[in-house]
Amino acid sequence: MIHEIAPEILDNQYRRENIQDDSSIMLFFEGRLLLSTKNGQISYPRYAQVKNKIGRYVYLFSLSGRGYFLAEPLFTETEYEGFQAVTAIQLRDKQPVSEAFAGMTALHLYRWYASVQFCGCCGNRAKHDENQRMMRCPSCGYMMFPKISPAIIVAVTDGERLLLTKYAGRKTAAYALVAGFIEIGETAEECVAREVFEETGLHIKNIRYYGSQPWGFDGNLMLGYTARLDGTHKIELDQNELSTAVWLKPEEIPEIADYSSLTREMIRRFKHGRL
Ligand SMILES: [Zn+2]
């Protein structure tokens, strides 16, 4: 999965880090990230290459000791020779995985920083805290911490078949699992049961935690669960959310090319008898 980057190590604690000539510079153009691709491997501009073409910058994180900084581009993307801006979708299956993960994590932080330049309470300009990743309003003192939205995904089986869905209104034809955001005031397990019932009308039991994944493309933390069907197989589809929900045996599930997400890993493990 995209966050599995060993032997590389992510150090995502905020600190007052000095920028170096070999620091990676993350430049966004309306949500698209600037990178270069050589022999199928992506890389980001180094500070030495773009120092005259960036404005303000902020430390994001380090990968195996090398710093990544979010910077404000001073020019349009075509002025950064040898690089091009790509969308989040284009980033997710890139190699090396550690750089794709760095891009996804930078995108999450970029969107958060863009949303906290002004105080959410009184509207004054906010300032970065000296010691932690937090924006503080000098006027009213309001503190804004990084925003992560917890969401669940669940692999429901009846013992032989897996419940697979397709989202309504999306171009992508890939199968997914039932998923949804946790509401304020509910547990992750309650959310799992609620989402399955709302989207398919099915009841479930034996809800078990599987694992989690940071999914910065959408600002989420994905919490994966498995569950067993309890009662009838008959699906009553929520057509606002889904275009399809089907029960498939392992051999009926198409192979998926890219295993960057927790959803896809869980589907793959079911297909190969290991979920
Ligand atoms: Zn304020």
C-alpha cells in the first residue's frame, strides 16, 4: 500500500527545520503537484533547482532524514523546466512508493494550510506556532490543528462471497467496499454497521478491525474492518451513494492493477483466500 515505504522512514513531527539545497520542494498548482519522471521514477524539485522561483515555505516532514518543504510557486508551472504538475489520481501508483506517499501526504498538508490562513472564529490572519503544527490566531487565540477525517471501509462476507460496490456518479469502474465517514458521537464499529445498512439494507455481525491507512488524497484516515453477513443476502441499494452492489466469489473478482489503497488490498486478500 502507498504508506508502506520501508526501508524509508517518515518523520512527520513539525519542527523548525532549516531548508537545505537537497530539500524536496512541494509546489502545487491548483491541487496538482510538480514533479519529474525519469525511467518511471518520480522526484520533486530540490531547493537548489528552484530557490529563485519560490516564495514563502514551510517545513512538512522528512523521509529518511531528507526534508520536504511546501512552498509558494512564484511562476506558472511551465516556468519550472523539466517538471510537470500531476493530479492526485496520477500520483497514486507512481514509483518509488515512498515519493508517491510523500506527495499524498504533502497534498493533505497543502490543503490544510490553504484552509487555515485566516482564523475560523474572528477572521484575522493566523500565524504558525513555533513548535508544533498548529495555526494560532494572534487576535483571539483560537488554535487550528491539522484536520484528519476518519472514515471506515468494510469487507462484508457471507463465508463464500464478498460484498462489492461501485460508487454512483464516478467515472472509475473499479469495485470498492462499503465506506463512509464517521459521524460525531458514534464509534467506528457503529459507523461500519450503519453504513452497510444505509448503502445496502444488509445487517452484519462479527465486526473486526483489520488495519488503517492514512489517505491524504482526501484528507482521511481509513479504518478497515471485516464483517459477516447476518440474515438475508437481499440488497436494497442506496442509489444516491452506489450504482452497484454485488456478492462475488473470489474467482469472479477482477484482478486489480494497483494496490495502493487499503480497499484494494482487502479485496485482493479476499480474492486470494487470505482475508
Ligand atoms: Zn481569531
